[in-house]
Amino acid sequence: MKKQSFLTGAVILMIANAISKILGAVFKIPLTYILNEDGMAVFNIAFEVYIMFLSFIISGLPFAISKMVAESNSRGEYSKTHRIVKISTILLVCIGIVGSVALYFGSPFFALAMKEEKAIYAIQMIAPSIFFVALGTAYKSYYQGVSNMIPTALSQVTEAIVKLAAGYYLAVLFLNYGVEKTAGGAIMGVTAGEIIATAILMIMYFYGRDKKYVKSEKSDTAEILKELMSIALPLLCASVVANAINVADTTLVRSRLLDGGFSSDEARFLYGAYTGYALTVFHLPVGILATLGVSILPVIAGAIAVNNTKKAQTATDIGIRLAVMLSMPCAVIMYLMSNEILTVLFHNSSSSAMLTAIAPCVIMMCVTQITSAILQSAGKIMLPFFTALCGSAVKLSMSWYLIAMPEINIYGSAISSNAAYILVMILNLIAIRKCLSLKLNITAIIIKPAIATVLMFGVMYISSNYISAILGDGFVYLAVMCGIGMSAYVLMLFLTNAISVKEVRKILKG
């Protein structure tokens, strides 16, 4: 079994996530032409219900499995590792069956709860995905726990390819049957992708495992289940609350748009433009950089299991710094180039101001993701939930007030997201400093990357008119501007010594 270092594993998953996210965007580009804003609203509502429901039933288990696998592997208890996988698989299969059936038959309830009755068919078409995701979770979590990110990366890319091909084909197939059926056909591609991805993970596990460890261990099933539930149940409870808040947020956005004087069609249009275009681009870097948290989990959990505090602290420092350094240029590009990005991707820049408004949140969200993963890996399972709860309170209260103002409308959601994640990020950083006794180097983590970001912003802003006059608008202009900005950013990182070759080598050896 090939094991990678934290940084190598993170790079593998970043590349795979980048490919899958790009394919996902490629999927949505022609999809927006077929569905338009109304259809994208139905598609995104169904997908949000699916994610919410999936989180309700399996949230906490992937983390619990990966953490237990990392700990048992670090102690050399390889037979227990495979026993954990076996027991987890049985549990998740049962959960998956119940979840798929409940989502399918409960689709009218969920659609009406989200104030979108046209999403019933789409929810039914994605319901089987619950079972296949649950089935594949144990195997994916196992590979992440042993720091082998290649199977996860392979399954993600394959899933994205299948989703792209099947979803687009089915959307076209159902094109003449109305928005509900067309969106339902498109979202069936998600189910097809999950089936193939799960099959890949299972095949790689059964053909790659060491059978002598599988057969020799007779670990106590009750003991493993107890340990599994002690980690997963608190996270599950936290997820139930968090997803209930997300549902409330989605419902609040649509209802407050109506309260602000917009018609049902206008509210659907604004919501579809925001979620289908602006947030699709926004979640590209957020999803890619989420891999840092996945990669850092086995490092910290394994290090703490054998009392290697120094290794855990080193990984924590590098993880946060990477999240900051990689997210800052993404925020600048989305802020300055929102119109060009949306035009190139969707040939529709109507939501460019929405993307500009949400762009700064990339930094706070990425840092929040990595800091939450660090705290949970270190055993502070519920702490990120409480900090997120504080952020949710801010987001909901600000959204309620701002969205109903006609002159602000949907932009209130972006503004409140920025404010909420600033708070959560700060609380998480304070918690890491106290809980892990880690003195965070603010100069290295924030100030130096921020200086590089300011230079990048200035260079792109000043050169934009000149470059546009030469190249015009379009993909080439966007690529050149991104290249200029990134060159300035990387140069300043080296000049300020924000990037240390010595530290990178230390992690590669770790």
C-alpha cells in the first residue's frame, strides 16, 4: 500500500479535485443553455436537498473511519484497520438503503419545504446516489486514513467524467418534457457517477488489501462500533443542526426575496443566477482546497496517537499557511475578473457582480475548512461546530435583514457569508492556538501572503485596460491577466520569504 506525505497527498487530491471541478463546470456550461435560470434553480434545489439529506445520515462516519484507521495504522494494528472497514461497510450499507428509500418517497415533502415544487422529480432521480455514496464511504475513508490518496483521486475524476457524459445526455433526452424532467435527467448523471466511483474504490480495495491481516484479526465488533459511534454521533448531531440551518438559509433567501417585493419568477431567477453561476465558480477553489483538510487528518490523528506533538504542530502550521497562500490569489482573480470568468464559462455575465461580492469569502472559507479539520483531527470533535454555529447566527440574521431590501436583494446572502466566515475563521484560529499550544506566526501566515496579494491586485488592476486594448475580451485576455497576476504574486512570496524550501522538505519527509 503506497503511502504519501501530507503535501504529496494534498497535491494529488488537489489535482483530482481541480479536474473534477473543471469537469463539473464544463457540465454546467451546456446545462445552463438547456435549463436556463429556472431549470438551474430546480437542479440546484434538488442537489442541495440531496447533499443535506446525505449529510444527515452519514455525516461524521467518513471522518470517524479515517481517524480510527489512521490511529490503528500508526500503532501497527493493521488487522484492526481492515476490521474497521468491514464493520463500517455493513453499517453504511444499511444506512444507505434506508436513506435512498426515504429520500425517494419523501421527495414531495423536501421539495415543498424548499419552496420549489418543480424539484420533486429531480430529487427522486438523485435519491439512489445516497446508497452508492454510503457504500463507497468506508473504502474512501480507509484510503484517506492510510494516506493513500490515489484511489480517492481516481474515483473522483471518473465520477466527474461519468456525471458529465450521462448528465448531459439525459438532459438532452428529456429536453422536450419540461423543466422538471430535463433537470431530473441532468441530475441522474450524479447517480451514474456515484455508481462507477464506488465500484472503482471497492475493486481497488479488495484487490489491493493484504489478506493476512484481514483474516488474522478477531477484534471485538462491539468495541469498534462503540469507538466509531463515539466519534461519529457528535458529528452527526452537529451536522443535523448545521444542515437544518442551511435549509433555513435557503428558505430564508427565497422567502425574503418575495418579502422584498419580487415575484416568484423573479426570486427564482435571482436564486438560479446566484447559485447556478456565481456560486458554481466560487466553489471551484473552495472545493479544490478542501483536500488540504482531508490530507492533514491522518497526519495529525496518527501523530497524536503516538504522542508526536511536534509533527502535529508542524503539519498544522504548514496546512494553514498553504490554505491562506493558495486562496488569496483565487479571491483576487474572482473579484477582478468576475465578468470575464462568467463570460468565458457560461457566455452569461449577468451574475458577475454577485461573484465579485462573494469572492473575498474564498479566503475565510478555505481557512475555516483547514482549521476545522485540524481541530477535529486533534480530538476537538465538536469545537468547529460551535464556532460554525456562531457564524450561522450572524449569517441568518444579516441575510434576513439585508435580502428583503430591494436595492440589496440576493447580494445580502454574499455579504452575510463574508461576515460569518470572518468570525468563524478567527474563532478557529484562536481555538487552535489554545488547544494545540501552537504559537501561530501571523507574519508568515497572513501578513506576507497579504502583501503579495496586494501587489497582485495592483498589477492586475493597472494592467487590465492596457491588456484589454491589445487582446480584447475573451479567454486569451483572461488567461494572460491571470498569468500576470500569479507571476507578481509568486514573485512577492519569494521576495518576502513566505515560501520556505526548508519547510516544504520537512513536510515531504514527514
